Amino acid sequence: MDRARTVVALAVGVPLVVLGLVRAFLRDETPASVSASGSDLAPTGLRSDAARIPQLRASESAQAIAIGTSADAATPSDPEPILRASIGMGKDGFGFEAAREGVLRGPSAPEVSAEGLALLDPIRGELRRFSKDGSPLGALVLPSKHVVEAIAISDGKTLLFERSEAGQGLVVIDRMGAVSARMPIASSVANEDTDVSRIVVRGGTVYAETNGSGPLHAVGTTEGVALPGTTTVDGLPTRDDRFLLSAGITNEDEGRAWINASDRATGTHRWTKELRFADEATAVGFLDDDGAGHGWVVVLVGGKPGSFVDAAVCFDVASGTVIASHAVAVDDPPWQSFRDFSVGPDGTLYALRRSKHESRVLAFSCQNTR
């Protein structure tokens, strides 16, 4: 990979939300190596953030994922979109702008529930809702145009994450869009050196993930009470609160990544799975579950322009068994598509793909395809 050109592009073009995810581009280091038998992860000379890579037991074999640029690798699938929307300021279009090189602003933050789909339009300052078949259900006007995430919480309320030059904070609005609470994020969590890359709600607690790699900081409640962020969780709690999930890159050049699960209550390690892709494993872009035993991890795979693809892997949360995998086309630039994913209550992964002309929401099944 041409690291010099990549570093320049990232330095001038990547929005804050993905800076933590692409730190591997900015460092010339190999986090870990695998022994000759392939059964153990043997970290040597690691920096503190790489030390989180778990040990792979002999019984926990690696899984080869045929996604990448090799001759036998899967090509990106192009399923019929469940939603297709135009780009533009017309009645049914989404706002879109290229703020600067490598930074595109447009529809984002898809959220799928049993009721349907919601998409954020940060240009218009609206939350757009659609039925399961893609029919529009109306738009909710937001209190500002600095919202980068919108998460449905209880009693018809919505939690908003705002990011602007003034700082980063949380806002709770009711079903009509009226503000019921504002919660600043503690400066120890969000400051000049630390960016909040994702907001996670589990139970009644709101967590902020920093720099794309964790840990999660408890920064508020869904009732609108701010928390200091000193309580942290080292992993992503599953929606049923049974497990903590984590994922990372084992060796970028060799196309190796890992996913790990531990017991939420005791911290006991449950399993570790290594994934081996057919090209460089650049960064982990998404990790979540459906609360019913299906987990998804998305890894940006590729090492040079034109080779990038999102490798979406569905796994069994209890055992780590890989159930299905899909090659998903990336946006341009490829890191622009980080985190534009959502896991539905039935285990389906939804991906939002954008261009200057249209936005599409694609669905990928977690059914066993092997």
C-alpha cells in the first residue's frame, strides 16, 4: 500500500467521526503476529492500544473470508435497494455537499427498527422516516444542523449527538422535536485530542466511544442526566446485556482481523475468532448485534485505490461461529462509508451507500450461506 499518499489523503480529508478508525494508516507498525501453527496470537513489542488483541486458543481456529482482490475473492454484491432516494434539495431528496476533499455530507446514521427505517439528513436538519417497504412516513425537524447521530429511545423520544466547533454534546427530543434535555459530554471524554466516534445506548445508559476503538464512556442517561464519563466499558455490550464484543486488526498487510466475546457480568473470556481476508485488512468500521444472537463486524479490506471493499461478516454471538459474509461496495472515498450500517431486529444488516446522485439502503442476510 502506498502509505505516503494514504496519509496525506487522510490528514486533509477524513471527518472526525472516522479518524480513530483509520489510525492504522497513520502508524507504520504491525500490532501482532501469528505463530507458525496459526493457533496463537503472539503480541511482541506492542503499544498500549494494540495490547488489547486477545490470545487465540488452539481450539479457536481462524476463518478464511473470501473477500478481497485475489482471483477467487467474492465481488461486491449489488442487491435491489430497499430504499432509493435522490440527492438534492427537492421535496423527496436528501441534502448533500462536499465540504472539502474526502469529506462528504449527506444522508447518514441509518437506524432500523420493527417500525421501519430512519435516516438523518444533516444538511436539512431533519430526521426522515420510512416504512419497511421504503415508503416515506414524514420528517422530524431537528433543533440544529450539527446532528451526526440520532437514536430512538423510550417513549417516542430520540437521542441526538451534536458535533460542532462549539463542542460535542447530547440532546433528547420528544416525538414532536421539542428539546427535553441537553447533556454536555465531559471534556475528559471529548476534547482536542479525543473525538467521540459513536454513541451507543444500552438499557438506560448512553455511552460515547472515543477514537473508533473504545472503551465506551458512560456520559449520560436516556432520562437526560449527564454523567462524568469516568465509568467505562471495555467492549460493546450486546443488546441483551449478556456479552461484551470487541474487534480489531491483527495484521493489516496479511489481511487478518479478530473478534472477541466475554461475559458482561463476570468479564470471563468466551471466545476469540480470527478472520483472514484475501487482501489487506485496513480497519474495523462497524460492530453490533441484534440482541437475538446475531453479531456483525464490518472490516474495510483493500490496500490500494480501486481495491477497497467492506467485508461484512455475520457471526453467532454465543460461539463466534461465522454464519455468512458479504462483499459490500464502498463509497468514494472508501472510509466515507464507515459506520453507515445498522442491524435490524431480525439479524439483517442494512448498509447506506451514497453518491452525488442518489442514496441507497441495501439489506444483507445473516442466513447461513456456507
